[in-house]
Amino acid sequence: MPLPKAELHLHIEGTLEPELAFELAARNGVRLPYADTEELRKAYLFDDLQSFLDLYYSLMAVLRTEDDFEALAEAYLVRAAAQGVRHAEIFFDPQAHTARGVPIGTVVEGLGRALDRSRERHGVSTALILCFLRDQSAESALETLDAARPHLDRIVGIGLDSAEVGHPPAKFREVYAVADSLGLRKVAHAGEEGPPSYITEALDVLGVERVDHGLRALEDPALVARLVRDRIPLTLCPLSNVRLRAVSELSAHPLRRMMDAGLLCTVNSDDPAYFGGYVGDNFDAVGEALGLSVEDLRVLARNSFLAAFLEGEEGVREGYLAEVAAYEFPTPPLP
Ligand SMILES: [Zn+2]
């Protein structure tokens, strides 16, 4: 049995495996510019952000109907459950779909079908976080939030993703204020490739409760002190950082230093189909590369539940924390 954990930084569109992409393409009569899953899997071996984003957005063409989004979420939940995920807060990018003529209701209701039965079928509680594409306009974000209003019973919060540099958090001040008035929780990607000042701005201007990535916080000691003091969780994604060249190799990842600095770190998979592993794979890989002890891994799992938006249901967080505390790591085989 794997270590129980929550996943808090996961883009559902980034879980589209080549096999499902081909299945949905056939179902919807979409022609993919790849001969087969093998050739598509090779395309997943991109080596920079732009080639990743090009592939990521072009493959979304296969997602058309509620059934497609349901299949996407179901496939993720199966894999996540197998890697010990007990709670998942799932990002989705409505603008990437509405721009293709797929209404937001199709996306939310399709994902929702799989999420509704997830606890029973997979033992995974779930929440949906609507993300705005930060390289699009503030007006587009406001329109997107407006279009989401009939579906807010399914959405716990909002986030901000896609290309960071040149799109500082303050651009989205207004939509975060509106979301706040609607009682939505607030997170944002910041400090992945953007400067530490973007993290500060996300806290001060957007009022985010959690920072996605936050990798570059270490460059600003005053910011680190503030994040530690205020117990602001960071959702780190080690394999993603290597694939997108935010760090040169896993052994150079700052996770260990961030934990030592007292930051509330969590480990997540970001876009697992594209970045070489789901959340359990991220735990294994970074644990090995940085020489983390089993108790370090337990701290990361505990942090994931402390950082989760589980306020709504009495005792759920405590239950998960008890599972983490009681977890017995498998004894390694004798050499
Ligand atoms: Zn992300």
C-alpha cells in the first residue's frame, strides 16, 4: 500500500495519455498528426516549455463531449488512487475549451460525473479548481468566471496558470476580488519561472492562500520568512521542474532546502502524462534524488492534507492525517 497523500497541483488536461488521446480522437472523428500512440509518446519527449504548450493545447482537440471529460477524469483517478492519492484538488482550464467552442458546462459536468463517484469507487475525495490562462486578458478571465456561475456548486476555488513571465498576478486583481466575494478559495502559479516578486504580489494583491510552485521563493529571504510565518503552502512539482528546465536535474531540486527552511512544502505531479510520472512517482524520484528519509516523506504527505481545502467536512482532514501518521513504510529488501 502506498503512502496516503493529497494531490493539490494537477491539471486534468495534463493527464491525457496517448492511448486515451487516440481513443477520443477516433470517437470524435479528430485526425491526430501522429501515426500511432508510439509516435505520439515520442512527441511527449519535448525539451522546452513552448513545445510542451504547443502539444498540450493541440491535443485538447480530442476533448469534445461530457463523456470525454468524464473519461479523462476517470483515467486520472484510477492512476492517482493506485499511487496512494486519497484527496485530489483538480485544476481545469475552461478557456482552452471554450476557445474551441466547447462550453464550460460540458467541461465541468463531464469532469463532475467522474468526481461524483470517486470517493465510492476509488476512495479519493475531490475538488475542482478553475484556472485562468494568464497569457489571456483580464476581461477574458472575468467572462470565464461569469460563465462558471451556474456551476459554482462544483468548484471550490480559482487558480492562475500557463506562461508566467510577463503576466504578473496583479493583472488579475479584479477577477480574484470577484471570486473572493463568491466565497471561492484562491491559489495561483507563481515563482515557477517568474521572479519571487510575483509570489509576493500573488499574496498581497490576489490574496492567495496557497502558492503553486513557488520554486523561486528561496531567492528572497524576507519572502521565505513570511511564507514560513504565515504557513503558506507551496505545491511543488519536481518532475515537471526537470522537464521544463526550471532545475537542471532532480538532484539539484531545492525541495530539501525548502523543507529545511521551514516552508510548508507539498509534492505534486502538475501534468503527469507529459512530465514522466504521477504523484507517487514524484515522491519516489525526488526522495531518491535528494536522499529523503521515510520520515521526510511522511512530512510531505502530512503537509498535503494540512494544505488541502478540506474545511467543509468535519473530521475528514483529521482522518487523513491519522492515516499518514499510522502508515508503515515497507521494509526495504536486504541487500
Ligand atoms: Zn501547474
